[in-house]
Amino acid sequence: MKSKIYVLIGPPGAGKGTQAKNIANLKDFVLISTGDLLRENVERKTELGMTAKSYMDKGELVPTDLVARMIKANIKANIGKNGFLFDGFPRDLSQNTLLGEMLKEFDLEVDKVIYINVKDDAIYERLTNRRVCPKCKRVYHMKYNRPKHDEECDDCKVSLITRDDDKLDVIKKRLEVYHSLTQPLVDHFEKIGKISRIDGERTPREVEAEILSVI
Ligand code: AP5
């Protein structure tokens, strides 16, 4: 049986990471999150990570050739699995062409794109209140998804951190990049009828239920 290919797309802070982890677990999909893979490289201080960090800290996209290497290795290692869920890739039209070429090698193509829509003002509120566990990477929100004890991971009992790119000026830049480069990709998927639009400004449970209903 052919692997199913799903793409989660949406502005920064739309809840892609929150949903992607749950959906991949529930559906037994291979999760490929470029943001997580890049942050892993930054943490391990690899050459790729060091180069990527200079772009990520400014809210810019990391050069596609660096991201493509990680993606290709991941697809190759998991071919034949039930399905793939991409979070954060493709991010512009050129990355979409590249993904198409990579998948074609394995006689695969994108089956559906799930677009989580959240307005800009809600994005600022979400990202300035996001905290992450540096150990297990669990994501919290200081209003909607608080840890049991102030700024401490419920599971690892270590202090939560703020992502380097969750500073106001960097969030602003990430949103600009999203509107100029990713929005045209959303329009493209709309035109070819592959997109399911989901209102991301509801509870995580409601968003999850709608995603599950379309995949
Ligand atoms: P990446 O990590 O992909 O960042 P992003 O797309 O900006 O998305 P985020 O991770 O910030 O947000 P999210 O949508 O996952 O939201 P989350 O679930 O955490 O990329 C980071 C950087 O890496 C990029 O800027 C770029 O430099 C580089 N990069 C990555 N991919 C690349 C690529 N393909 N090419 C080139 N460069 C690339 O939720 C956010 C907050 O909201 C949390 O606090 C959460 O608890 C809360 N929340 C979630 N859902 C809800 C809800 N329904 N209601 C209320 N709060 C909610």
C-alpha cells in the first residue's frame, strides 16, 4: 500500500506543532517537522545547525538546500510506512516543487494539505506566551495550557524556556515571511483543490477533531 502524504501549513504559532505530534501518534504517521529537525541541529551544534541558527534567530527562512538534505534522508529512511505528516515544509513554491520531485522518486505525491488559519493578532498572543521544555520539548501556553507549577515542565520538572525566535521583532519578521512566501503556496494548493481549511482559533481538541475528519 502507498504511503499517504499530508502537509500541515499555517502561520507561525497556528498550532501546527501541537497538532502534528498528536495526529502523527494517533494515525501512526512519520512526522517530519523541519523546525524541530533544525532546532535539534542547533542544539547539537552541527555545521548545519550553526548556519541555520543565524537565519532562524532573524525570523528568515533557512536556505532550502540545507532543509532539503534533512527531508530527503527522512523520507528515504521511512519509505513504506503508513503515512507522512509534514510540518513546516514546504514553505514556499520552490520547496513545493522540490518536495514533488522527491516524492516522485518513490511514486508518491501530496494527498492533502491541511491549512490551520489563525489571525495575526492571535499569533502574537500565542507566541509571546509560549514556553517549551528544553528536555522533552513539550509546548505550553502560559494562559491556555499552563504547567502545573509556575514555568516548570510537568513531566521533566525542569524550568521552561522561551524560544529565541519568540521575541516580538522576530515574530513580526516571521509573519512577514509567512505572508510573502507561504501565502502564495496556500493559494496554489487552493487552486489545485488539495487544501482543507481549518479554523485554528478554537480549542486544540476542536482543531484536532476537524483535522482527523479530513484525513
Ligand atoms: P517552525 O518551528 O516551523 O516555526 P513556525 O512555522 O513559525 O511555527 P511555530 O513552531 O512557531 O508554531 P506552531 O504552528 O507549531 O505552533 P505551536 O503548536 O507551537 O520554524 C522555525 C524556523 O525554522 C523558521 O522561522 C525558519 O527559520 C526555519 N524553518 C523551518 N522550516 C523551514 C523550511 N521548510 N525552510 C526554511 N526554513 C525553515 O503553538 C504555538 C502556541 O500556541 C503554543 O504556546 C501552544 O500551546 C498554543 N496553542 C496551540 N494551539 C492552540 C489553540 N488551539 N488555542 C490556543 N493556544 C494554542
